[in-house]
Amino acid sequence: MSVLTKICQEAVMHWGKDLQLNMAIEKANELIKAICKVKHNVNSHTVLNVAVEIADMEIMLEQLKIILYCRGAVEVWKEYKLKRLFQKLEEAVGSCQNH
């Protein structure tokens, strides 16, 4: 078990599932806001803010996997979606090379 998973399990046990689900919503919202700001003004401050919010969200995503018992499903879907993205890239690159 990784340090991340261990700490996240402890957080879920300490604060409870409902509070951590609310926290995941809050952190997702903060990441969305940071991305919107960086779209309008790319600078070291806005990029750093996105990095901070990505870190928060990655921690919350780990907690969501724990809360919802869906780590395996996430891995299966991630593999499927990566393959699909790769196929789309191949099609897009192939279509660009044919023009």
C-alpha cells in the first residue's frame, strides 16, 4: 500500500465518507476555477495555482476510490479510455498526413 493510499484511508476514517465526498466536490470546483483563470491569463502564479489544485484533486481522487471501492473499475476504464484516445490520435494524425 502506498503512502498516499494509507494517508487517504486514514482521512476517510477520521472525517467520514460524507464529509470527504463534499470535500471532493469543493476541490473539483477549485480546480475548475484555476483552469478558467489560467485560460485567461497564463503566468507563473496561475500555473502554480493549477498545480496546487491538481495535487489537491489527485488526493481527493484517491479518497474517492477508497470511499466508492472502485479502484479496479477506475483502472479498467482508464486503460480503455487511453486506448480510445490513442486510436483517435492515430486517426487524426493519419487524416492530417493524407491532406
